[in-house]
Amino acid sequence: MEDDPRPMKALKRLMPFNAEQAVNILSEFGPLVLMFVVNAMYGIAAGTWALIISTVVAIFTMLIVLRRLPIFPLIASTVTIVFGALTIITHDPMWVQIKVTIFNAMFAAFLFGGLWMNRNFFKYVFDKTFHYTQEGWDRFTWSFAWFFVFTALANEAVRLGFHDHSIYNVLGFEMDGVGVWIAFKVAIIMPLSGVYAWYLTRLMQRYRLPDDHVPVEPEIIATAVRAAPSETGLARSSGPERQQPPSKAAEQKHAREAKLG
């Protein structure tokens, strides 16, 4: 009896991300959520320790689940650990907060620089998986670069607008400036990033190349040639060769030999 595929389809609808996407999302926002909870209960020092430890756990999780370390989540995690350590050493939450501004601004500059030099980063990384026109890749990269600029400026506005030692009432909850900043990252930037990525994905469909324009990889061509029929018109198989029916002349020859015999 075959397994019912309906439960698996329902699970995929509830969890639309594959393993790599899920691990990347959890490694990015999981430590922030944990920092938010621990900071509210025990203060910024304990919250920063929670951020660092959970980031290290996220790195090992990526290594175990994906059997490799994706380059940009690894860079982001490393930067988080470095700036988190600076926060603990100096007892100043400014370091862990300003890390977001520095990282996003540098990545935006990296994307803009690549476009200026005709070296589209996203096309280089994803061209073997997603096939779009050059205009589509450029618009995608340009839009994401400006989104990183926006998040860097928004991060600075919240960091400078809410002071660490002041208490603010946000939707009935009292929290200090660091708590407001973490809540801003978790409750606003995280869903906004997801919605914007979804919007760009939908927008890119108009730049998608048709299947007959998608370049075929050499190994795919070699596999197709090996599987194709030979020049004689007979498909290759692992079983015995197909026997050809005897011709009419051969049948007549066998009949004459039988009479003589």
C-alpha cells in the first residue's frame, strides 16, 4: 500500500521553506528573539551572552544540517559574535546595535559596487538555479541594495532615538532603549524583510527566461546523450539484444533445403 501524499503536501503548505532556508532564517532571527527575552528578564549583559551563545549554536546547526557553512550567514554570525563580545567587554550595548548599521551599509555598498563594475553578485550566486534576464538581475540587486540602505538608516534612527537608560511605554509594555531596538528588529524588520523578498520574487517573474533560452549544463547534455537511442534506432538496454525477424529470401532458402533433405 502506497503512502498517502496528502499529509506531506499539507506540511509543505504550512512550512514553505526548504531546510537551507529554514536554517538561515532561524540563524538570523533566532538569536535576536532569545536576546529579546533574556534582555527583558536579566538585562543587556545576559541578553548579549544569549545572543553570542545562540549564534554559535546556529553556526554548528548550519554545519550539521547543511553539511557546509553558507558564506553570508557565516559572515553575519561572525560579525555578531565580534560586536557582541565588544558589548560585553565595554558594557556598552551600542556595539551590538551599531553592528546592524555597519553590516547592512557595507553590503549595500558591495552590491552597488558590483553593479557599477558589471559584476552582479546575485546573478553570480543564483544564476544556476534561477534564470532571468540581465535587466531582471540588475533590478533585483538594485532593489535589494536600497533595502539594505533603508534598514541601516532605520536601525540608526531607532538606536539614536531611544536611549539605553530611559524607560519607554510601547503598547502597554515598559522597556528600555535596547528593548525597543530589539522589538523593532523582531516585530518590524523581520516581517518587512520577508514581505519585501516575496514582492521581489513575484516581480522577477516578468524577467524570467523561457525554458528554451535556459543554458543546459554540459553534464546534463552528456547524460541525455548516454540515455538516447543509438544511430541504428535501437535503444540501449541492459538485457539481450533484440532479434531481427528473418527475411523472405531466407525463408525460401530454408524451404528448398528441407525438400532436398
